[in-house]
Amino acid sequence: MNADHVVVGFNKEEAQTFPDNYADYLKCFNTCFIFSTATHVRVQSYTLKMNKAEIVNLGKLLNVDFRELWACYFVGNKICGECESCQRFLRALISEGVDL
């Protein structure tokens, strides 16, 4: 793909439960990529210090189509709505008045 950046949606809310949402995890990822990729691809997260409601509000300002986002930890045609990540995503949408 010749990508030089991968953007992920790590956030402080999920960092409380999932260790792969911490800044240290992101830093380790990038260190590994220095050694493991020819292009030294970087992983970035612009939402690392935000909670889900803050992310939804930013998305509203940017006219994001929330149906295009993938919060789920599982593969499928649509988000499962059952995993913790989906439940947090859906709660944030509801609390901020966003319908899918």
C-alpha cells in the first residue's frame, strides 16, 4: 500500500480497560516499525487523550459519517454491538445525539 502512516482511534476511555490503547503501546509499535518495515511506517492516534464523547463531538464538527467507523473488535459486515468497544461507541453516540 506504500503507506507511511496508519491512523488508529486509541482513546483514554478504552485505555482504562484495554492495554493496547496506551501511549506506551503506540510508542512501542512505532519503535518496532523502525526495524521491521522498509518505509518506517508510523502509527498515529489523534484521539489518544480524548474520551469517546469528545471524539463523537469532534466527528460531528468534521461531518464524519459514523456509519463508516469501525469500533468493533470482531470482523463482520457490521459492528457486533456486544463487545465492550462497540458498547462504549454506541453509548457515546447516544449521549451526543447521533443516530446511525
